[in-house]
Amino acid sequence: MAIIWRWLRSRALVSTAAVAGPIENYSPVTPARLENPEPGNWMLYRRTYDGQGYSPLEQINTSNVKNLAPVWTFSTGVIEGHEAPPIVNNGVMFVATPMGQVIALNAKTGDEYWRYKRQLPDDLFQLHPTSRGVGLWQDKLYFGHDG
């Protein structure tokens, strides 16, 4: 996970290096994996190109869903509404927040691997700060935002 891309007001695409924590067994995102994602991964907005929005995992079903209990929580530190879905690749969850932030978490434990927080101008006023999320490709994470 080496580069985060950001979209500036001038609509110029520039890159910013992100300091990554130790993420082991991260699998590069390829066309084949995006076309046929492994059951435990959620690498696109609605999981698949045809927008299923459905997980094929079968461990949780209608008879045992009532037994679910939270095992961890995580506060992003941002109070504005979070609209982007988390993206998951091989146990790494990427959470994009309003105000120019991306957080990489261990999806099993909630432990933070790293956090990128763009320094926004002090005089910036955003009526409705949002993020539309991140995109994964090969070993890179792409993040577009205004600000």
C-alpha cells in the first residue's frame, strides 16, 4: 500500500505518499479478483461489478443471526456523516471518512494499521463534507476528495 491519490479543487490528480503499517498477506487487486471476488472480500462499492451488495458467506444465517454480538468498535474521530462503505481485501478494512481521511484496520480485531489524514486549509468551509470511498488496484489505494 504505497500511494494514496487525491483529487484537488483544481481537478489535478496528484499523489501523496502514505506511511503504511505492517500489513501481512495483502493480495494485490487484479481484474480477475474484481470480476470474481473471494467470499470474504468486499473490494467494490456493492461488492461485485453487477452490484449484488450480497455476501455469499454462509456462516451467519436466519437461524443464528439473533446470536450476533459486537466484538469491536472503532471511532474515526469524525462527526460528519459517513457515506462510503468499508472496502475489505484479505482482512484489511479501508474506511474513508469526511474531512479527507482514510483508515486501514484489521477487520478481525479493529486494530489500526495506519491512518492518512489530509491537512485541510484552515479557512475551508464545506457545507456537506463527504467521501465517496476508496478504490483498490494492484498494491495501491486510490482516494478522491475535495478540499
